[in-house]
Amino acid sequence: MLSLPADGRRLPESGLVAGPFEVGGRAVSMALLTGVPGFADGPFTVDGRTAVGEVTLHNRDELHAALAAAGRPVEPGTPDGELLLRCWLALGPEGLRAADGMFTLAVLDGPDLVLVRDHTGARTAFHCRTRDGGWAVSSSLRALRRRPDVDTGLDLAAVRSFLTFAYLPGTETLLRGVSELLPGKVTRLGADGSVRIEEFWEPQARTLDLTDEQQYASGLRELLERAVARRLPDGQDVAVLLSGGVDSSLVTALAARLHDRPVHTYSISFGNELPNELGYSGLVAAHCGTRHRVLTVPGEQVAARLADTVALLDSPVGDPLTVPNLMLAEAVAGDGLSVSLNGEGGDPVFGGPKNLAMLVFELLRDDPSEQARADAYLHTYRKCWEDLPVLLTGEALAELDALGPAAHPRRHVAPYLTDRRMPSLLDQLLHCNLRTKGAHHILTKVERLTASQGVQGRSPLFDRQVVEHAFATPSALKLRATEEKWILKEAVRDLLPDTVTYRPKSGMRVPVQQWLRGPLSELTGDLLLGAGARARGLFRADTVETWMHGGGLLLPRQGGKLWLLLTLELWLRAYDL
């Protein structure tokens, strides 16, 4: 539900709660964004099932036609959440598979709770048991943390996962006993405490009946145009977050071609003294005729706003762009726009540079075991995994050791890296990236930060049909010799100058080290070496001090190890852990 203030800008309404319901003498609760902003819808009841959700559908006409063909027509003005529920009830998994959009839906189905998360994970939700043996479900982790009938504490295995990946890649949360939904899945929570997960969508490595590479490119182009067109707001200007890379640039170009309203583009700068992509983003904005703004992000503002930004997230994200991302969302909202497109998804779907280290490893490795491949993948994150023996206290290490190999971080990635259904290692890596970093880092960060400003962040490159086409494209067309994402570039090469499309990927230089040595230095020391952190007993103070003096830091583009610790500490304090 959204309110519409006098200035016309849509703001999210917080505090929507459906339930508790009495089912068989027990209480069942479903909460949507209690106390935090979002796009809650409901409750609504269809065929005796009551549901709440956060649902935005991009292909309503198709879903209406499918329901009419099944003899279950619905009114044109049916809300998105109710439309999705009716598709599931009438068509089963196929009804969910056909839905194109961003959604999480909680349905009271007899004695069970049924939870649905969209194909790629644009929106999410969490669930846990209550003291009386019931279930509590919310799209806000904070709402579950605050419930008096839920016992939560810090999950140490999840701490290790965060330090390994810089996000939490699966069902784990930092709250013990609380699980996140998996994308493309229906999760049924039984009255007896059982949890059953059924798949309604997963990308398949299949072969298209195409004769040459240009057919792959033209087919992809058609899907990209449709993905962008479906995500454009009717009768409103649209924003695009433009970094200057090929992914955000192609989304900008397609939006400018397809939209009948002005396109506003936004880029960020950390100052002229650092390498940046402003020349490229400015070139694209001029080429596409957008209304362009560049936001300068000083380190002092990052320091002042980091704690509040981290507190908006359901799980910490070791990404130094969180504050700049929030500032971009604020700028979009301040300009009166309610929909913001982005170029997220190009790397995990089509094969960016993060895969090259694994491809080289595969050529050179002398250990043929599946575990060796999974461990090599953990190495590629270049976070704190290798430092855990000197970073964690003896007590924390002993507790983790007692959990055994079943709790090891490699469990999150090994199934994807050994999946024989994928014909090549590149496809296995892309599948892993899509289902871990895509669903549990990129998309969830976009959703929380944009929703906090009443803006819907939409990611066309994560579109279901675009993803399906990518996995049906031969690996040699995704990585062609040394050209990454070749098929994506080939599909849009007429839209952009070659200097943008075919330049080497450089990325934005985020001055993490400067922030940590400058405006964040005092805060970092106070938090990581203070009484609260010491009492928690996670990290060795001597290692933290060594890192604070410049030892052990990673390259600035990956962010420092200290940044992970600082982000985690701020998040734990925000959640009273």
C-alpha cells in the first residue's frame, strides 16, 4: 500500500500487518514490512486463502489472458498481489513461472503458510518459528527481531559466511533460527514445523534451434527491448542509474528509445582526483539525450550516513557503494520520480571479469576434487576467508569447528559448481553468481535502498526471459576469446558508441582506504576496539589493530577487510546483537 502526499510523490506506507490468524487452535502471523518502508499489498482473500505480499507485475495483460483461457477471468483492476495469488491457485507453478515481476507473497493455505519469492530474487522475505510452535513471516528481518514471541541471537556460522562473501549467499541470516526465502521457489511451512521447498523456476542450459550467432544476438536484442519496455512507468518520467559501463549504458539507450517521457540519468563521483567513469557516463547521456546529474559523494558524508544506511539492510553488505546508492535513490525521489532502472545483472548473467580467475584455475589446477573447485571460488572473493584463523578469537573458532563441515561456507556454492546439468564451467559459474550474489546481494540491496525512498528499483538484465536466453546461449558467445559478455555487446552495438561498448571494464574507483584513514578512522577504532565489540568476543583486537595500521588490506576496488568488519559491527548494533 502506498500513500500519495500533496506533492504527488508516492511514499511507502509502513506497518501493514496481516494476522495473527487462528488455525487449528494456533496463531499464525504474516507481517509485511512492519515499521520499515516498502510496497506492501493486502490482505486479500481468494478461494479461502488469505495473503499479503509485495508484488509488482510487469506483464499483467499476459496473466489476465492466461486466467481467462483457464476459465478463471479476473477484473481488469485486480491488484497485483491478488492477481498473482489467483494465477497460483488456478495454474499452479506454471502461473508463478509466467509472472514477470518483483514479488514476495505469503499465503495462509489451510494449516500451512506458503511463501513465494520471484524468479531471480528482486524481493525477499524471512521466516522463523515462534515460541508457541507457530510461524512468523515478514519481508523485514527487523520485524522478526522485534517480535516478543521469537527467540533470536547471533548465528556465528552466518558471521563466517559474511566475512567470506561480503554478503549472505543462501537461506542464512545473522539471526539464529531465521531463514531467508530462496528465489524461484515455493516454501511451504507446515503446522508440524516441517519446511518443504518446491522449485517453480530455474534457468536451464538448453540449446536453441539457431543456426548462427547473429540469431542469438537478435533474439537477445528483442528480449532486452521487451524487458526495458515492461519496466518503464506509464505516463511518468523514468530514472536510470548510469555508471558509464556497457550494462547501464544499454539500459539507458533502450529507455531513451522506448519511453515516451523524459529519461533522467544519475552518476556519482568521489572527486576528480580519483579514476572515474564520468567521461563515459557523460558521453552516453549526451548520446541518448537524457537529463543528466552527477552527484559528488564526499567521504565526510559517507561517514555521517553509514550507520543509518547499514541499518536499512536486512543483512549487511560489504559493498562500499551502499551510501552512494542511497544518495542516488534520494536524488531520484527528490526529482519526483518513482521508478529507477539500473544495469545490474550484466556480469552474473552474461559473464563478467569475476569469472576469469576461476577459468584460469581450472586450466592449471592439480587437485581434481570438487572441494578444490569450491574452495578456489571462495578465494576469488578476496575477503576475509583466509584470515579467519587470525581474525576470529579462539572461542569463536572452537564454536565454528564444533559445527562441522556441514556449516562450511563452501556449501553455498559447491552444488552450483558441480551441477552436471550445466554444459560448461562458465555456465556453472554464472548459475552460481545468479543464485548467490544476484539474489542475496545485488537485488536485495537495490530493493531496500530504493524502497526506503519510495522508489522502485528495477533491473531489466535480471529479467526472467533474458536470463533464460543467456543460459541457452553457447558459452563461446558469452566469453569470446578475451571479450567478456560478447553476445550482450553484439546485441546492442548499434545503440552506443564503440568507445563505450567495447572498452575494457574498469569499474568505479571507490576510495575506501581514504575513508578509513580519514573521516571514518576515529569511528572505526571506537567501534571495532570498543567495549561492545570486545564483549561480543568475535574478533582478535591485535589483528584489528594491525589492519587499522594498514596491514592486510585488499585492493581499494574490492574494499578493505576493515570495511567488512565496520559494516558488520554497525549492523549488529542496529539490530541489538
